[in-house]
Amino acid sequence: MRTSTGTAIGPARSALMVIEAFWTWYKRNWRSSAVSSILSPLLFLIALGLGFGSQVRAGDATLGLPYVQYLAPALVCAAAMQTAAFESTFPVLSSFKWQRNYIAVTATPIGPKALVGGVLAWIAVRLAVSGAVFMAVAALLGALTGPAALLALPVSILTGMAMAAPIVAYSSTIETEGQQFNAIFRFIVMPMMMFSGTFFPVEQLPGWAQPVVWATPLWHGTELARGLSFGGVDPLAALGHTAYLLALFAAGAYLCTRTFTRRLAV
Amino acid sequence: MRRAATGRPAEIRWGLSVAPSRVPDVAHNGDALVHADGLTKRFGDFAAVNGIDLRVERGEAFGFLGPNGAGKSSTMRMIACVSPRTGGELSVLGMDPNRDGPQIRARIGVCPQLDNLDNELTVRQNLHIYGRYFGLSRAQVRAKAVELLDFAQLAERADDEVEPLSGGMKRRLTIARSLINDPELLLLDEPTTGLDPQARHLLWDRLFRLKQEGVTLIITTHYMDEAEQLCDRLVVMDGGKIVAEGSPAGLIAQYSTREVLELRFAPGTQADAVPDVADLADRVEVLPDRLLLYADDGEAALKAAHNRGVHPLSSLVRRSSLEDVFLRLTGRTLVD
């Protein structure tokens, strides 16, 4: 009698295998995303940090640091947020609708929930790769204050994931060609990038705008990244920022398991 | 010139390597691979599958026939453990899809209606990554991929990207991929839709080989010739229910006559001859330009019609096919 060689693998191994598949793809195609996820944050660091920053006097607003050093931990978070938003939109829609590879995956022992684990973990890997390249170049440019500034890397991944999980959940409900994503980029990602304290302190904004900023994951990530990089962070505040980002991620991930299951197991 | 044009394997065999067996070669021994009892799938108020019973035995090639919307794909998705049933009982490989979905999926292969390959990966990489989802080691998937590339006649294109491949090649790759775990049960949802005749015959040949190796096949199709070629046994579905069940030959015997006489007339005049020929056949069907006379001896019926002064523009005696059965059971009305 014929016996199959297949076995049902557990959730952790499933996620790992999904990452392996994405990695296989990435090794062939990393160039296409390198400009937006790796090169463009570095251009920002050079143009704004070194170029524009040369005109900024170190003072209270920059926490007494050269502008490029003030900018670096925040910029890695902003870049992660942006990359996360992109990786959570069209690639997810395509995997449901155009290429349909999620449908191929869930025909195997890997179910929708394990797939969510792999998809989110892969975005985290992407953020780690582009963030690490950024940190390495930032270090070469003298944009890092010291070894502690490397803590901005894990913070940037957490920030990106707090953004990615809810957006993946949303993208997994989209049946159209993804026109909605432009609204996300224009009205959420871009303003968040500009006004969440990346380039200048939030205190410079009008009073009514500040609570809006406090709700964004990027502000929490930025505060945490700078606090850890430059030292002297209030532990309670650090805990609060971390908890907020984790909560966003957890809520998003939970929604993903529901939306993926609803779409893939009908 | 694109390689696709020259990449066609040199030795496509036009005939089928194995004569189709018309009789299930496995006795009903209680070892049903798929067993459904009152299986139901509802979407809101709409019953896509409305209480069907079926048994698929190990080693069998089993077909689902039916017009669009008959419930074939919904049934396949429930058997594939990707769609929870709304009601009834279902067991696949002796397990319950509701409880043991991953364990069942580990041992079956699925070839979906729409290809869902990774177009930006190579042919070989598609096999590798898929095998890993079934818990196979890297060494296992590498070895299996070589074997499957050969089986699917894709060895020459192994390290090319999938995107530019022809439809037939992509289909073969999808089938090869579904075999990566040596499945005991292979589900094929309209496997040859949209393929040219060469590609279809090559696929049929491959499916026969699998059947010879003991793989149980469940196939949905719109193509009656495909069902006659491939299936030991089949069911015709319509409106979410099974309306007939049997071997291709058995269904023809039961629902049609041995032969069909087709009489072609100038459009509009065909009905005039009906009174003259009505008693020459078991059943007469009036089409816009033809009369179909279902008779056991078509030549005799034709002769009798001539003798009665019926002079069609042309006539044709042919054997009854599954298509006649299908159209009789599910009607000629277009289903969308």
C-alpha cells in the first residue's frame, strides 16, 4: 500500500518553512526592494542628517547631540514603519488574489494561523535585514552615539511590527485591486513619518496635534529608540512604549488569524 | 526566440500508455479513502452541496461531473480539508477533516483549478519550498524534485523562472508539486481546462501512471472525454446533489442508448420530421438544426427514416457518449 512521506508539522516549524520560502524568493529578488527599504533611509540620513544637520546647532531640541546622531535612532524606526507598511499591503493582496500562493500553502499541513505566523515573522526578518544595513552604514558615518545606539534596531523591528500586523489584517480583507493602499500611504504612513518626532520634537507641534501623535506607533518607537540609545530613559516610560507597541502588534496578529481563516477556510 | 517554443519535449506520446480500465480494480473492502454521508456546505441560505453520500475506494479514479455551480469544487475543498463542512459526516483517510485537517493534508495532494505557483521562483524552487511544508528534509525534497521534474517533462526548464512557462508546463508543474509528498490521494480540480490537446494527452498519460502506482485520484471535469478516459467511476452533480453515479459505460447504458442518430436539417424545418421518426428511437431530442434519435441501432433507424421519406441534409450515426448522459441529466440550459 502506498504511504505518503508527508507529516503535519507544528506551528513554529510551519512559520519557519514559510520564512524559508520567502527567503528563497528574497535571495533572487532582493534588489527590487533594496532601493525603498535600504537605500532611501540612508539617503535621508545623509541628506537630512549630515547635509541639513550641518546647519542645525546642537541644543536642547537635539538633546545636546549633533543632528545626525539625534536623527539616526528615530530614522531607523521610521524606515521600519514604512517598509512594514509596504510589505503588509500589496504582497499580501497578491498572495491572496493574484499569485494566490497563500492558497497553495494552506493546501499543505500548514493552516491559516500557522501561515499568519510565517507571514508576520518574515516581515520581521525583512525589517531586521534592512535595519541592520542601516545601522552599519550609520555607524560608518559616525551617526551612532555608541554601542547603546544599536538598541534602536530591535525597537525599530517592534515599531514596524506594531504597524505591520494591523495592516496585514486589513489587507487580507481586500478584494479589489488595492486602491485603498494609496490612502494608507498618503494619509497614514507619510504624515506619521513627518510628524511623529523623527525630524523634530513633537513639542513643536500645536497642542491639539500632540495627542494624535501619541497614538501613533512611530512616536512610541522613536521615544523608546532615542531613550535607549542616548541613555537616561525613564523605565516606566520605556515599559509603557513597549507595552503599547506590543499591544498593537498582538491585536493586529489576532485579527490576522481571524481574517486569514475567514478567507482561506471557507 | 523564446525557449518555450522549442522546449516541448521531443517524445510526446500521443496515445495513452495504459489502457483505461473501466472497472474499479479495487473491491469494496471497507477501506474507503473518502466517505461522505449527507455532506452539506451552505453559504448563508445557499446550499452549494446539499447532502451528498459518496465512497471513494483506495486505488480508484473517481470523477465529479457537473455544470458550473453544481457543487463539485465545494465538495473537493471539503475533502481537501480547506473548507469546513456545514453538515453531515466526512472522513478522509479514516480521519475527520474538522479534527485532523493538518494530518490529512499531509498525506494528500491538491491540484487546484487555478495555478497558484510562485511565478518569481524557478521550477525547481517551487518544488523545494512546497516539499518543506510537508516536513520533508532538504535532501528529500532535492531528490524528489529531480524525480518529479522528469515525470512532468520539465527537467530542461528546471532552473528557469515559472512566469514565462506555457500553460501546459505550469499545469504539469502544479501536478508535480502536488506529488511532492507521495500523496495517497490526489485531488485534481479541472486539471486540463484551458490546455491544448497535446498538453491534455500528456497530462492524462501522467495521471494514468499515477493510478498504476496506486494513487487514488479524485477529478472534477467539464470534459466528458476526460471523464471517460480517466475515471473508473463517477458521479454527476447538479444543484448541489448527486443525480447519477456509476462507471462511464454503466451510466451510458443506464441513461442513454447504445447509439445516437443525428439528423441535420435546414434550421427551422427540423421539427417537421419529428412525427415521422418519433417511434424509431427511445427518445428524440430537438435541437435548433438537428434531431437526435437515441436508438440502439442507429443505422436501422436511419434506414427506417429514409423509407418514411425523411430526407435530412446530412446524417450521422455515432456511439452514445457520456456527454449525452450529462446533457440529459443536467439539461442543455446554460448555467452561469
